[in-house]
Amino acid sequence: MKAYGYGSHRMGHERGFGSRWRRPIEERRRLYRARDGMFLGVCKGLARQFDLSVGLLRAIVVVLFLITGIWPVGLLYLIAAMVMKMEPVVPIHNTDEQEFYDSYSTSRTGALERIKRKFESLDRRLRRMEDVVTSRDFQWERRMRS
């Protein structure tokens, strides 16, 4: 049985507060800063995560910014921008891609080491294939078949 989620109209539920919990696990988004946000993408990322209107959330932040003064809300906004990861450039479709993106965004050297190991493995396979194709036995077999 598939769990109903984002955009479903089962039992009269419309998109809104709490709809992110009705999404299937593989469709749930993580909290990211939006790449196409106005200033650092924090408000748009929060709005996407909690299914809120971006304009409403920005208005709330601006009002809080004006009421409480520059430092409390401005400092929290900058801290949120530093803590939140950037949204992936390419949409993530499975758990392997999510795992790779998470490892890359937290430890670039670890992800680069993983890519290097994969490249070296492919390089070794290619060398073995070249050894087989360039061997005398392979050439002899090829001549005999033609």
C-alpha cells in the first residue's frame, strides 16, 4: 500500500500544513537553502520544507527584523544560511544519490577520495581488457576465426 503524500487529495486533504508528513519517505525533502532564493535562499528553503508561502515567510522575517532590531533576526538568518546545505543542482532520485550528495556536502575530500577509488577501479579494468585484446592469443584466435 502506497502512502499518500505531497499533492494527494485523499480524504479531502489539500496541500498545506503538515502535508510533508503525508508524503512517502522517498519523496520527503530535506532542509536545503534554495539556489534561486532572493538573499542566501534561507526563506525559500524553509518555505519549501514546511509547505509555506515564500512571500508570507519573507514578510514575517522582515517584520521580525524591523520589530526586534537588526541583530537578533539578522544574526539568526546568517547562522541559518551557514548551517543549511545548498540545494543540489541536479534533483536527487534515489538513496544512493542522496548519500553521495550528503557525503560531498559534509566532506568534499571524502567524496573526492571515493571518486578517485572508482576511477582507479575502472582504470584497472580497462588495463586488463587492453591486455587481453593486445595479447598474442587474442590476435591468433581472431585470425583463425576470419
